Amino acid sequence: MDPFIRAEIERAVSEAALAHHRLVVLAGAERPIPTRFVRTIAQDRPWPIVNVNLSLSERLLELTQSQRTRKAESILADIVKATGASIVLLHNLEMVFAVDLKLDPIRLLRKLSRNRTIVAIWPGSLESGRLVYAQASHPEHYRGADSTTTVIEISPEHAFARSDNFDTTKA
């Protein structure tokens, strides 16, 4: 990983630790950030990676639709809390955009970041300073308002670059 990007993430995480909402969002400039890049971020740190799609869907599977809508937020909070970590990487966030769950993704991430630092890998892009998910015609389209959330834009050349130091055997 580019040393500048690594330092920028470290700086943002350090600064976030002093804020009310300890949220750092990594967003792709033109397309979503690949899993390989996420693993590289956590490679030398004790930051667990939570695959939100997998973890949340497993817990919601046995619930009715109305229960899913009511409990999705608290279930995700429990998943994050169960890591026991002070800094948690959240990846594969697409499920929080599901229309039937009726979640506001940024509000949810900010709420999760009150008790620990959350480094969220945004599954969309950053456009004109706003976090965007899906095309405007898509039912799950989301365009966040300008906010005080710390967002680091990761360019494609950084997100998709090969890392010679990355051990692909790590989870």
C-alpha cells in the first residue's frame, strides 16, 4: 500500500478517536474499493474486518420481514460490539442499503461509531463531496448529505494496485 495512503488512514483514525462520532469512511473515487485493499489496510493492525453482508444476513435469516426492519440496526451493533475491538473495519456494506431494512447508512455508521472507531469501506463512490451508492435509477440509490464525517477518497491506482507485501493467505 502506498505509504501516503497508509499515513492518511492512520492520521484519520487517530483524529477520529477524539471525536464524538469516530467514523472514518474510505470511498473509491470512481468505483468501490476491492477486498484485497481492505485486507492490506488491516494487515499489520489489530483491526478486525467485519463482512457486514455475511454477518448481518446470517443473523437476519430466521427473522420475519417486520422483525428484520426493527432489529437490523441493533443486530449490526451487536456484531460490531462482539469484536471487542476499539477500531473495527466494516466491509461489504451493501446490505445496509436494502430498501426493506429502512436504514439510513450514514446515520447507522455514525451511531455505531459512538463507542469505537469505525473504518467503513464505502461500497459506492465519492461524487462532489457526497457519498453515493448505486445509480439514481436503482431502488437502493443513496446520496448522502454533506456532513462532518471524515472521508478519505481512494483513487483507483491506489485501490487496485498490486502489493508485493500482501500475503494472500491471510483472511
